[in-house]
Amino acid sequence: MRQIDVDTLQKLDVKEALTERAAVDLDPPLSQESRYIREQMTEAGYRHLLAIGSFDGLVEGSRLSRILGGAANEVQCTLIRVLLEEYGNGRFSRKHSTYFAQMLTEFGMNTKPENYFDLVPWEVLACANHNFLLTECKRYFLRYNGGLTYFEVAGPSAYRNYLAAAQRLGLSDAAMGYWELHIREDERHGQWMLKDVALPLAEMYPEQAWELVLGYDLEKLMGDRAGSAVVQSIRATQQSNLLVQT
């Protein structure tokens, strides 16, 4: 919060601010971390990425489910549509976590959600804890949905990096299927979140709408920090493997 100027956010045209942010984050320029994943990450690094990613990938959608109660309206219905797609529209074989488990299985890795908990950087845990905290209190409904808008809008750009790495490494379709699915579906989810959730909420709650932007910016700030920590962890793992080999 100290890194975000809340006073400035409160003076923004919220709908314009969200639209402009989403346009940038939909297809951002490649960062140093993104280039490393695409061009240098080894297969051992990819397995380490999957191990860290399993913390969320095997239980996906759990946070979103916590805000869906209450009186129905069009915004709530859109959020339910997002959740249903995360859960494969009720088909276990299509559930996103099933695809993630298949990636782990392809490498002979454990598919229990808790198995790689100790590998997860604290920055990643902080993102999850932050979101669960927001879902605990209806007062933070706007802030959470602003963050979810960023997460869904920006997700495909990260998944494209992972997919590019898997393709460069010559991995099987099963070892990268989760990324391909998310690129397709989250591009759609991002537009739903922006046009059918965030912007309508800004109209419904004009006095508090700035919290949507606060949630968006917080999620981006914490997500960037977590992403850097993951790459640092991957680098350390690869360096350890090199030392062992020599």
C-alpha cells in the first residue's frame, strides 16, 4: 500500500484508468524474467516452475468461489461463468487443475497440492494470502475484483512465456497443455472481467470505484514481485544442478 498513491487513485476516471491499464497488460513488452524463461530455462528449471505452480494450479478457483454468495445480478453471474470454466463446467476431465496434474504426471512428479509447499517463495504465498484476506470481507469486494481483473487480463502473457519455453525444450503436449488452455480461456476471461465486471461495478459504486484500481494495481505489484522471486528460485535450482554435474 505504501508504494501506491491512494490519493491520486481516488481522483481518477476509474473506467478510463482500468481500460488503459488492461490495454497495456494484455500484451506487455518482454521483461528480463520473461526472456530468461523463454530462452534460457532448462528442463530442470521447467520442472521447478511446475512444482511452485502446483501450489495454485492444483486448487484453482478456490478464492473466487468465496465471493459468489448473495443477491444475484449480472456481475455475479459473470463471475460464476468464470468459476464454472475454471472447474471445467462440471466435468472433471476439463477442470483446469486436471490439466495441471497431467503436466506433473508427465514428469513423474507428485500431484498432491501440499507436496511442493516448501519450495514456494514467500512472495507467492503473500499473493495468495492477500487474496484470501480480501475474500473474507465483503467490504473488499471491489478491491478483490480489481485484482482479479488484472490477474485474468495479464495471465495469458505469462502463460505464453511458459508455453514458449516448453516448445523450445521439445516437451510433449501433455507437459504444456495447461498453458495452452489458459491462453485461450483467460483471454476471454480478461475481457469478461473488464467489460462485464469491473466497468459495471465502477458505475454501480461511483464513490468507491477507485478501490477497483487499487485492487488492480496491488495485484500487479505483488504479482510482479512474485514472478521475479519464482525466476530467482528457478535460477538457483539450475545453478545447483550445474554444480552437482561438475
